[in-house]
Amino acid sequence: MIIKDIELFQLELPMERAFSTSLHTVKEAESTVIRIVSKEGLVGWGEASPSEMVTGDSNAAIQGFIEDWLKPQLLGENIENLEKITSIIQNSAIGNTSAKAAAEMAVYDLFGQQLGVPVYQFLGGYQNRLETDLTVSVSDAQEMEQDAIRAVERGFRTLKLKVGKNLQEDLERVETVRYAVSSEINIRLDANQGWQPKEAVEIIREMEELGLDLELVEQPVPAQDLTGLKFVRDNVLTPIMADESLFSPRDAIRLIKEDCCDIFNIKLMKAGGLSQALMINSVAEAAGIQCMLGCMLESKIAITAAAQLAGACRNITRLDLDAPLLLAEDPVQGGISYQGSQIELPSAPGLGITGADNLTKIN
Ligand SMILES: [Mg+2]
């Protein structure tokens, strides 16, 4: 199956409402969709979501990199040589992890279509039903309380609260939500690098003393501060998860060697695609570290690829794949389906994406 063409599109993703983390606020998202077309006319789908504040990738940079740099290296390659193609993608340049992730999705999609099996099956085949959390955007405590109650009513059993704005207000936010929902509801926090190490220890210890029963705290301190991350991990009982501190398999090894955290948050956009995410998960599993699979503001194309990976790996024990649920409408046909917090993987070969609306062709 020879790669004949690579098409790029811009995809509009109107949000149901503005979404805020400690890093930024997003009102409407746009991503880049890639379609790799084989000589036989089969189409592999992929998506790159820009994240200027995390990966440094913008849509323009993603599109330019694929069109001018990656496409000439991939045209004419045979999809059956999966490892050769992922090597070309990974070694094509440093950085550009979102563009690489999108290209790999489309390649794995075609590879699965060639084999006639869903991606999660040829990657290992662990399960085809998964459960995701729902993220509560950071705002004032009362608004977050209402959002949390609504999420529980929709069937979500795990809530991820965005914090990291201001210590006292963060404490109030978490306390308010914790007392508003049943003790059976799992609460995880994501500070998105918003605290300094000593502040993080102070606030997490206070939450522990109040019995707020947190499942974990994600990326309490700035991404590059691994000493600070380790300081937090060593001084609280709550498990600490690395997100922005973890991009590549090499980062994973460093975090393990330096004993910086308890859990990893893998995202395809940070890792640079399925091949690298698989490697991170393997390194983690060998070190006794469980993984969560997270996402940026992505449509169901990239989320389906992430869910296929999660369905293949026993060590991916947590999912934060809620981005399509935050959109005003879902422009993608096929792929995963949601029922409350439950995700079902498609049984179609490859990723199972069949089409998308709101696409504007670029190249
Ligand atoms: Mg995070």
C-alpha cells in the first residue's frame, strides 16, 4: 500500500463555552486534519491540535512542516513497513510533535485497514470499552460546583478540576466541589504548572488534612522544575502526576531515574504519536508507573487514536479523553462513541473514522 498523496485541512471546533486552565482561556479551537491517501484509494485520518503554551505548535507551523518537510519524505513509501515510516516521521526533525502525531495516526489507520483490524487490536488488544473523566474548567468556586454537579448527573464518576490560579481560591474551589458531590466520586486536580514547589506542598497537605480525598494532583509545578516536582512528590501523600514535564520516552526515563512522580500523563501531541506513546507506556510499565492518556482540545479524530492506544495497553489505567464533549457540535463521523463517561471503540479496521464536516482544504 503506497502513499500517493497527503492532504491537509483546517478543522473548526466551536466550544460549547470558554474553557480555562491556569495557563490560558480558549473560546474556539481549530486543529489541522491530515488525510494520507494510498494508491488503492484508501484514506488514513489524523489530527494535530495546536498548543502554543505546551508543545509550542501552532496550526500554521503544523501545516508548513507537514506540507514542505514531511510530505516529500513520505510520498512513495509503503504503509506495510510501519516501523520504517514511523522512523522517517520521528527522525524528520526535532520538535514538531503535534504534526508527527497526526501523520502517525493516519499511517496507523491505513496499516489497520490493510490488516483488516482496529488499531487497538494490532497494538495489543486489551479492551474495547473505556471510561473517561470530565474536566471542570477553572472559574469561581460556585460555578465549578455547578459544573461538577452537572457532570455527575451526566454519569461521570471521575472529575478533573483545573486549579493553579491562586492558593486560597484553589483550596476553596476544591473544598466546595468535594462537599457538593458524593464521596464515591473520584476527584483529581490539575494545576497546569501553576504553583511553586513549597506552595504546592502547603496546599496539598492542607487538602489532605481536610480529608478532601484526592486521587492525584497533576503537574503542580513548572514543567522544567524536576527538582521541584520531586520535592512535592516526596513531601505529600497524594500521588503526583507529570504532564507538561513529560513529552518523550527520554523524558519518561529521566522522571523515573530521578523519582519525580507517581503517574504519567501521556498525550499524543506531546509524545509525537502512537509509536512514542507506546514506548513511554512500556518504560513506565517496567518501572511500575501507571499511565493516564490525556488530550488537548482535539476532535474525535485524534481522540479516537488516543482511545485506540488506551484500549491496547493494560498499563493505561486512566483516561482524560473528554475534549469532544466540550465542543458545541461534533464534526466527525465514525470513531469512538460516548455514552456518559463510557467510551466504545469502533469495530471497523484502522481508526474507524469515516468523515468530517467543517473541513477547509489547505494544500
Ligand atoms: Mg494536564
